[in-house]
Amino acid sequence: MIFAAGMGTRLKPLTDVIPKALVPVGDKPLLQIVLERLLDADIHNVVVNVHHKSAQICNYLRLLQSYYDVQISVSDESELLLETGGGIRKAQGLFDADAPILIHNVDILSNVNLGAFYDSIGDADALLLVSERKTKRYLLFDDDMNLVGWTNIETGEVKSPYPEIKSLSGYSDSSLLTLHSSLKLFAFSGIHAFSPRLFADMEQWPEKFPIIDFYLNRCAERKIKGYLKSDLKLLDVGKLDTLDNAFDFLKTIN
């Protein structure tokens, strides 16, 4: 599934005219670049969610489907943008009920081998691609790379279903590691794999919700794992300054 429904507000004024998914990097839109990466991973059934300027995206998807060996389904969120968790749940009927779902933000470029990542989900309920990138917000993992929480090191906020971890709220990242040495802090990449088994856990959730909130809520009962790629090269092309560097970045990962 390619998340392509975002408003692209950080890319204004470009996204006043075209949706973020169709913003070009060199001679290709972001959507086409991500789709080609999925095809390279031997993934030929793809769901794309749409909201902002959805007609433009749908027209381009028809063009791509005529050119590539791919089956593309559209999950239409034109009436209401459902955030990442709600977007996955709305598209449930478009997925193979027996296969994990690889989920990729349309504005993420990376050097990850998507096929190898997808195959690594094993018996996990979800697998999150993470790195040692510096950020303000980190996912927290135990020694076995099980998700156990989240923190914003700028505000000291901690989210976790585990009371002993949630009680660390207010500390910096270095203090967290000192007080609870088994915690590992990694940055989420916007790429993850999701088992259809988790859909049953979403039934009582509101119509729109972030997928990370869902993972944090369920990680004590479900096997939600991190996949660390220490040499990950990643660019979030969600802002004009990073867009300027995106074409050169692509040359370093291809």
C-alpha cells in the first residue's frame, strides 16, 4: 500500500496545483518512483489511497497500470482523510487476507531492499523499519527489538502500555537509557509491514487514527517488531528544501 492521500501542506505552493504524490523528482513523480521500487521487490498488487486532488492521482495510476505489470486498486478517502491507521483499515477489503501488507509513504525515498524487508516479517504481527537517525521522536524497543513505547525527547513525553516505561516520562533520551538500560531508541522510517491479523484489533477504533498510536496500544499483546537498518539512507521529500536535494539523493541509492 502506498500512502498518497496527504495534503502536502509542507510542499506548498506546488501542492496548490498538483498532489504531493505527483510532485516530480527529476523526470518522475514520487508515486512512480515508489511504485517502481515495489515492482523491483516483486510486488505487483498495489493499493493507493487518495484524498487531495484525487482525480489527478487516479488518472496517473491508470497510465501507470497500462505501462507496468501491476494491478492497482484505489482506496478513496476523498470525503474524509482517515490518517494512517484509518486508511489501512478502510482499504482492508482490497488486500489479500492471507499475506502481510507492505506499507510505504509516497514521500519517502530510501536505499532499503523492500523485498528483503517484506520477507523478514516472519510470524510478527507488524514490522517497522527503523534507523539510528537523529530526531525528536523515537520508538522504544527492548533487547529483542519488540516495540515497547514512544518518546518525544524534546518534551519528555512517553507513551507505552508498560507502566514502568510510561513512568519515565519527563526524562531526556540519555536519562531513559540510564534508568532503563534495555531500552533502544530508533527513528521510524514511514515503511512498515502489517499482518491482516491486526484488522480484528481495529474494530473498536475511531474512523480516523494514526497507525503508530495503534501499534503502541497493541504492542503488549501483539508481536510488533523493529527492523534496524544501520546503513539506512532515507530522505523525507515532504518539504521544499528536501525536494531540492531529492534528485541527487536518488543517484546515491540507485
